[in-house]
Amino acid sequence: MFVLSRWIQKRRERRQLIKETEAREAERRTQREKRDNQQAQALLLTFYELQRTMDPLIATQVYNNRFCPLTGRLPEELILGMLDFLSDDAVALQCLRIVSRTFFRLLDYQSDFWRDEWYRNGPRSLDRTAFYLHNVQRLQFRRLLQRDGRCDNCKRYNDRYAQTSFALFDHCKFQQRQFYRPGTNSALYGTCYCDACYCLHDVCQFSSPWKYQPKRRCLGQQGSVQLCEHVQITWASIEAHIDGWRRQQQRRGGDWQACLNSFNIECHDASHDTRCTVSEVSTWPRARLRTDTLRPDIVALSLEWIPHSRIDTLDLTTDGRIPASELRALFQRLRRLGPADTLYPPYRSGALPEMAYFSPSSPLGPFIYYKTGKDDKTGHPASFPPLPSGYWPPLWDCYGLGKNGKQLMIRPHYVRGAGGTGISFQCLVVSYEKDVMVCKTSAMTDPTVKIIPTNQWLHAMDTDTYPHPQAANIRPQCRDETCSNYYRRPNRYCTCSLWPDSHHVRRYSSSSK
């Protein structure tokens, strides 16, 4: 009996000791988190103070060089020694490369940290990025990146499908895959018939594919592509234009290029007109059909807006340069006036792609002034040198291929009939363009071919013009604006494959119309 009571007492003492240890650990963890938060707040205050006195870009560089606890205070020799312990962890090295410019430079793919032969001896013509990690590493890298910027619901979705292919390619809402029913040779399993296209589509292209509907229409027939906040372009309008030209061609013949030229949609809202003077051509957003020099075999829907901005409306420095803050304010104003966010959306919130034109190494570098916080004086200079009239290379992403590509161009412009090159006669012209594949040229000229929504059209549609598709492998629509999966956020890549072959068209007889 004495032994049992002694054992019970020791067990109670052990439990009490465990509770006290856990309480001390919790207290130390709380104190450590509190100390880390205080240090983070102090660093943020320092950063905000720098932003108040100088250009945001300069403030970021100064902060990283002087106040960053790791790369700003430790010598590179010590950082290299620390990185050497991670040389066998390719995923950790990839994460570090995107932290700062210092790590990006130290972890160059030609350095000895990349001991994988692929990175050191792979084809130099390829961009050896994280895409070339092994599949398991790539999934791990993607999950680590998804922790930042995603809401709790989207994180739970990622964890649920962590071991499936959905975790890697879950950004595609319109899967177009071949489904073969077991024991058959027909690609029918997982598809539904569309009464508007007269063909089968993947179930992900319908809002409720398994619910009985007398006239089921795919999302491509329901949604529309946004030109601006006032104008939406439907697939039915494009199809009706092409079919109308076909009927005229059958009667008296015609040039298919005339069909493209006659499709022209403009928005004449006063907020979009930014021309320099009344004598200039109006700057309305426009949608038209065209072919491209890179892909003359396809017909694309081209969306464009070309606003103008007078330089004499900016507060220049006394030596005749444009402050970077004035340029940012200018481009932000343009994006509020027109469809720039739709045609050339930024990759991240708050970023302005237009500022890439005005780096110090560009031809426009000498014309731009970045505030350093010392002696920043602005005013109206007596003279302003002419902007360089040479070739300004555009910024583009898959433009000219019909793959929802986009292009941004900025060029100088002189007011028509002004007869001078001074500051009051110069302006900047910004061109925003986007292209969406509609069909093949051979399909448009063939009256026996049914034009149906393309994969590019599906991804270009305004997300508010069609219901969110309901399927087990489709991510729920996220309404959190701070989440990287926010349903209104543009999707940069569309990697889903096409089904069936030549998905843009389907042949049909005259009796099936």
C-alpha cells in the first residue's frame, strides 16, 4: 500500500513538473514573440521614415543596405558560410533567391551552391528557374510560396490536395482533358454537351454540369471579355459578325480581311479621352479583330487603349527632370481613367509596369529624378530638352500569339501643329494592348465550320460575367481581396491543354444549325 501511494505521489509530481515546464516554455515563447514584434515594428518605423523623406525605390535600397538585420549587417563571407549548410536543399535555396537582391546575386545558378549537374551543366539557352526542379521539390516549393499571400480557406484547400496534381496546376479553372470511359474508345467520360456550341466540353466549363438543364450553355457562351468598365464583348457578337460575313461571301464573294476590319467596338465615355488638344484623334478604348505577323494563321480579338499625357502638367525639378513620384502619380491617374488594369494588369498589387521604362540604364534615365531626401526642389524650368526619338522597346508577355498576351509601349509625342519641341509641346503616349485568340483563319473562311469559344477566351473572360464552375477539383471562389487567389485577380499563366483536337472549331452540317 505504501509503495502504491508513493508511486501515485511521484506521478503527480511528474505531471506537475511537466505543466510547469510547459508554462515556462509558453512564457518564453510569448516573450520571444513580443520581442520579435517590437523589433519588427521598430524596423518598419525606420522604413516608413525613409519613405517619407525620399523616393520609395531609393528608400527600399537604403533600408536593405543599412538596416536589414541579415544582409545589411553581416559580412558576405559569413552569409556564404551559412548558405553552404543549405547546399543540399534546392527548395530552400530557391526560396532564398527571391528574398533580396543580395541572395539573388550570391545564389547565382553558376555558383557552387547548385551541386546538381542540371543547374551547372544544363543548356545555357534555358532559364534554369524553379520550374526545372524535380516534381516533388517543385510541389514543395509551390506550397511554401502559397503560404504567403493566401487566406486560410485557400491554405486549407492546398493542404487537402497537397499530394495530388491539383496542388501544382490548381490555377486553371477550365480543365480541358481527354476522358476515356473504361472499356470504350470514346472520349466521353467527364464531359457534357453544350446546346450553344453543338459539341462536348469538359465538365469544368459548366456551372452545374450534372444538373439537368433543357438548354445547357458552357461558360464561354455565358461570359464576356471586358474592354473597359462600360463595355463587355460577348462571344455571340463575334460569332454573329463572322457568320454574317460568311452569308454575304456566299452570295457575292468577299475578302476575309474586310470582315476583320469591319469589326470595331469603341467606348466613347468622356473619361477615356485624354488627347493633348481638340485637334488630336480621340483616345477611345477599342476592340477589333486582326491577324498578327507572328501568327498569321489565327484571328485574335485585339483590345487597346492609347492615352496621352502632357509633360507641362508635371512639377519638374529646377534642372528640367521628371521626379519619379510625378511619373507614378501620372500612371496611377491613367489607370483610374481607363482600362489599363484590364489590358495590362500589374503582377502584384501597387506595382506599376510603366516605371520599368524609366530605369537609370534606359535612354530615359537622365530625364528622371529619384528623390534622395537631401535637396529636392521642384518647379517649372525654363526649358526642357526633347525626349529621345529613337526606338523605345516595348514590354510584352506572349503578345502576338493570341494567348492572352499583353504589350505596353511608351513613346514621345509632339502636339500637332505646335511647331516647337519645348516642354509645352511634348507629351508621353502610353499604349496598352491585349490579344485573345478567336479561331484559325482557315476556320473563319470555311462556312461549314462552327466557331466555338477557345481556351484563351475562357481565361480572358471577366470573372463577374459567368458563374463560378462547381466541381470537386475546382478551387472555391475566393472573395478575400488580400488573398493571391482573389477571384478578380488576373491569371498570368493558362497551361490547361486543349480538348478535343483543334478545340476552336467543330464541323457541322447545314441540317444541324
